[in-house]
Amino acid sequence: MTKTIMLIHGAWLNSRSWEAFKARYEAQGFTVVAPDWPYDDRPPAELRAKPDPRLAKTGQREIIAHFAAEIAKLPEAPILIGHSAGGTFTQHLLDQGLGVAGVAIDPAPTPGVPLGLQAIISALPVLGDPFSNGKLKTMSRPFFKTRFAQTAPKDQADALYDRYIVPTAAKVYWDGIINPIKINWANPNRAPLLLIGGEIDLIADASMTRAIFNKQKRAASRTELKIYPGRSHWTCMDPGWEQVADDALAWAVANARAPAGAPAES
């Protein structure tokens, strides 16, 4: 059984967003890696003040290739847990045959699945600007408070924004529309996958997570769906995040496949 976990963050956040999950899993004896996206590996305040211009040219293909290279550096095949766009990237990495199990939390729009209404509304600050491809975008504080983390305590919202929010490349959004990367839903080599959605998610509608599940369950490996009532896109940091973290890991451990080349259990 693998003792290595890779955590994959989504847009508008970097690896700091996993600090609580990482500490919780490490306390249970796991080795946990949480790589940043390329050019995203500085404190959020620094990234907001002076983002690396190369980030603007970084899209989904570059990010997925980056995580595949990080997986190749590990001494054993990991459990993959991704949030938002990281949940979508987790699915692409599994489709490449990587990982022993995957968990996609609040997965962002995934090619071949219709967008939910809330996902469309939430994408308008980026896709509503037809010239945004190749630019960096920064989430506004009102958007953070009303859509991205609408369940966060109101008296903590500004501090949470300051601690976690980073600029993101509009190209990550446009790549989902222009020449998107397809997933082989019936891939016989895909590791088991758990899809987690939030009932009141305004970034990645629960209906979209269900639609992804209905595609992914075509694979031969175990595929399951869990929708949490009353939880938003901020579910990995909202009160009660511990339950989400524990459920994700317990499922992945229980359903992980043997790494390639590992001897079969007698």
C-alpha cells in the first residue's frame, strides 16, 4: 500500500491552500507532496504584488505535464487528490495511467461535460473578456466573498483572501474551450476515482460533478460520487474540512490499486 499522497491545487490558489490537509495526512504517517503550478511557488502576497509573467502563458497542458513529471520523481505511485481545476487535472493524470487512486474535489469544468449555470456565471470575469487569453487575472474580493468562498465566516474573509488567493492564467480557462484535452472515459487502465461535490458550490456546480461521475463510471475501475450538503467550493478550508479530508483519504486507501510492477497479494 502506498504511503505517498500528492495534493493538486486549482486556479486562484497555490499549494498553501493544502496546508491543513497536508498536516493532517502527515500526522497519520503519510508522505505528502503539494507541488505548485509552474511559476506559482511563492507566498500569495508576493504573487499578487509581482506575479511571474511566464504564468500568463501557462495552460492546462503545461500544468498536467508538470504534475506528471513531479509524480515520476516520487519513489512510489501516489494517491492523487485534487481540488477544482486540480480535480480536473487529477482526472487527466489518472487517464495517463498515473496514481493508485484519485479523488477529485469540486472538479472544475471537464471536457465533454456540460457547464452548470453557476460555473458559467463564475467564469464570466475571465471568459467575458475575449482578449483575456494570455493575460493574468486576479480574483476580486467581492467575488471571493460572494461566490468562491461564500460560506467562509464574513469577519475572516479578508484575512483568508490575503492568505490564500493568487493570480491565475486566463489561458487555463480558455484551454477548456479551445482545443480541450479529451478524457478516455472507458479507460481500462484508470485507477479508482472518487468524485466529491458541494451542494451549494457556485464555482463547480454539484450537477456538473454528477455529470462527470456519469461519464467516469464507464471505466472498469471503481468510481463513486459523494455530494456534501451545505458545502461550497471552499470546502477544503471551511469548518468541517476535516470530514472531507478524512473521507477522501479513507476511500483512496480502501480502493487503491496495486502499483505497477508490485507483487500480487496472496
